[in-house]
Amino acid sequence: KILILDFGSQYTQLIARRIRETNVYCELHPYDVTPQFIKDFSPIGIILSGGPASAFIEDTPRAPQIVFELGIPVLGICYGMQVMAAQLGGKVEGAKKREFGYAELYRQDCKLFGEMSDRISVEGQAVLDVWMSHGDSVVGLPAGFKVIASNAATPIAAMADEARQFYGLQFHPEVTHTLQGKVIIEHFVHDICAAGYDWNMPDYVEESISRIQAKVGKDKVILGLSGGVDSSVAAVLIHRAIGDQLTCVFVDNGLLRQQEAEQVMEVFANHLHVKVIHIDASKQFLQYLQGVTDPEQKRRIIGREFVEIFQQESAKITDAKWLAQGTIYPDVIESASSKTQKAHMIKSHHNVGGLPDTLHLKLLEPLRELFKDEVRELGLVLGLPHDMVFRHPFPGPGLGVRILGEVKQEYAELLRQADAIFIEELKASGWYERTSQAFAVFLPIKSVGVMGDGRSYEYVIALRAIQTQDFMTAHWAELPYTLLGKVSNRIINEVRGINRVVYDISGKPPATIEWE
Ligand code: XMP
């Protein structure tokens, strides 16, 4: 397996995904792990990620020196290359010319690049189109290194000590803008580190099932099923491993999308024969939300009620020893890096599924190693329906944060209908897959309209559709006018109580994705 040491670049997770795409297992850990940790991990190769610091300033992060003493290949990317240069006796400087975006590099022959090129220059040199994002540069090679790619702005754009198998790239092979990036990473892991092709989903399913069986034995397991991708995939995987020792608890808080509870029960209980306890607590939730208008207070109430009900139900399964959760790899990495404050990202929302440890159950998290796309692949391998596996994310508080101000049953009904029409039309037009999240929002204000010969005075629905990689920043989706027109028409005609539809054209930042 490959070890990636994270210096805090926004692209570090992409490095891990690219490696796994070449069927090699890798893990991502903070740069300051102990030498003993690295020895115990016994990597066949190490990658040093990019990061926001400057390697020519003292006291900025360094790789543990043991990285260069194990006799295994090392690849430094961006800051990782600068750190490698600085630690092995080279020189790094704040560059006079900064480079952001596309760059053309002339490459030399070496094991990392092989024969590759995007084109041949008029002088007959092999050219690579790469993605750069750096202010500092390596200006002096460490002993034993040679330049393997360069251009006018960055004379040492890539370097190698082929005897020791140390490589440094100033550009980012992990982003798709670097056209040959995938091939460079393949060369590193397969040709230079000699990794096998042993990370694949069907094998993973078998291994994972054996691991769950060995861990759980004859014990009983409880899982809070939300209908979202992660908890659904975790449920099917665990069910494959231990069958009826698993009980899922599905809480309907009255703030779900149209037909959601029915669909979850249909897929899990009827189709996959998973034991699911379906609790309809919608009255209870609505009661507690009565008169509450503050978004954060609504979140707290919904979260607290969920925990309360989940605890009551799981207490009834007296001999349960395990609590299963659909925690995935990005959740694990995020909490690790926010602890050490390395990632400059702050995630303010947590799933309502975060349960307290007063349940005295051991945690079972079978998806902890997987990225979202791997979880989806696993879901398909396990036979979950395509629609469920490729669903947009849905917040824990559900429609509770999409009905502005006080939540009422009547509002939830109107919103559910409008939202269902919007999603149906997105799917029919092929736009559902081209947006990252899309939904309707209920505005509890009335405006005047004219319907037939009469005057109407009814509520407003806002439509929101966004495109994003990470949900930290997002663009509003440029949906075709004809599509928006059709959705608006249908909502106003079919949903009694709505006479106006608006489209939200705010980006994040400054607006958030949800309206509350
Ligand atoms: P915002 O609105 O902050 O949302 O731009 C970013 C992503 O997080 C989701 N979200 C939540 N998820 N509990 C959740 O589990 C919440 O309270 C919550 N609030 C927002 C939102 O749907 C989007 O995907």
C-alpha cells in the first residue's frame, strides 16, 4: 500500500482517489505522523502532498526524515517537492514568477514520464500540458538529482534522483487539467513502486464481509437508516455479512421527501429482506417544532428528537452490542485534519445521525476506508437501485430547513409536492445527474396572482439547483429556461396553494446551499 502524507493541499484527497483508481490501496495521514507509524504502515511508496506553507521559511512543516531513509520510492508534489528539496540539501525560493493554471513543460526521459508527451515542439522536444499552482520554486537541486521537466518560468519544474527513486513534481498530476496526470501516477505506483492491482470492488466486498463477520461474531447490530447513500450501502453490506443479526431503525420525522419512507421500506424490507423498524414520528417532530422559527434551534430540536427516538428504539433490542454507521473516508480525514488544523476547510454541518455514546455500543463503520464514488460503486455491486445510489445529498433536518421560519404540516405537504415535480423534471431532462444538489424551498409569504378570472393570494416556491465538487463552494446551475418554465407551470397548476415560482441565482459563497 501507498502512504500519502498530507501537508494540507486542497487536492490531497484527489491524490488518494487517483491512486485507488489504478487499483492500488492507499491511505492519507497528516505529515507529522511518527517515524514508528510509518515503519508499521510499511508502505511500498510514499507521496508528499502539496500544502499552503513556504518550504524556505524555517518552522514550516517537514516530512519525517525517515521517509528518505527507508529505501522506498518517494514522490513529492508541489510543496511536497519543495520539502523534499529542502530536506535533501537543495534550495527553495519564493519565485519571481508565480504560475497558476495551465503551463507547458519540456520533459526529459525518465522512469516517471516514460515516453509520454502531449505534443512535440518545433525544436523536437516532448511537451506536457500541466496544471500549476505555486508561488515558491525549487531553485537548487539536491545532490544526486537531475531536472526532468522545465519551462522558462520554472526551470526546475520536475526533478528526479533515479538511483534512490525520489521524484518531485512542481505541478499537480492529480487534477484532470494535467492531461497525462493519471499516467504519471500509474507509472509511479505500478512501475516505480511495483504495486500490484489488488484494490477492486468485488474483492473488497468479500474481504469486508469476512471482516464484519470476524468482528461481530454472533452479536446483534443496530443501524440508523436514513435512506441516504452511505447508511443504505452500510446496511446492505452488513446484512450480507450477518443477515438477521442486523436491525435497522428508520425514523420518519415528517420532514422527508415525497414517498421517501415508502421507497426505503420497499427497497430494504420487501426487496432486500433487511429487518427495518419503521417509526412514524412525524406528529411528534411537528409538535416540538411548533412556534420555532430560528434555523439553528430547529436543527437542534430535530437532532435531539432523533437521538431520543433512536435511543428508545434501540433500547428495545436488549442484546445489541454494536452500533453501525455509514461513516466514509472523507468524514474520517476531515475530522483528523480539523483536529490538527491542517485543512483550511470548515464543515459546519454534521449528520443528525451522529449518536451519543450513552448507548454503550461498540462502533461498526464498514465504509471508513471508502471515498464517495467507491461507496456508490459498492452500492451497485450489492444490488441497490441506481436511483438510490446516485441520489443527491439530503440534510439531516430535511425539509425542516427548507421551510423558512415555522414548520407546519400544511407547508411540508406543499413543499413535498413542488419538490417532487422539480426532481421529476430534472430527471426527465437529464439535468439531475448534471447538478450536485437540487430542491425546492417553501417561502411562507403570499403574493397576488391571477388564475382564470379570479385573484389568487398564495405562497411562493423557490427552486435551487447547484453544481459543486465539495459543497464548500458552489455555482447555481444554469438550467435551460424551457425546463424552468415547465417546472414553474407544473407547480403552479398542480400544487394548490402555490401561485409563484422563483429561481435562486446565488452562488456559495456568499449564499449557502440551503436557505437556512
Ligand atoms: P450549506 O447550506 O451550508 O450546505 O451550503 C452544504 C451541504 O450541507 C448540507 N446541510 C446539512 N446536512 N445537516 C446535514 O446533515 C444539516 O443541518 C445541514 N445543513 C446543510 C446541505 O444540504 C449541503 O449539501
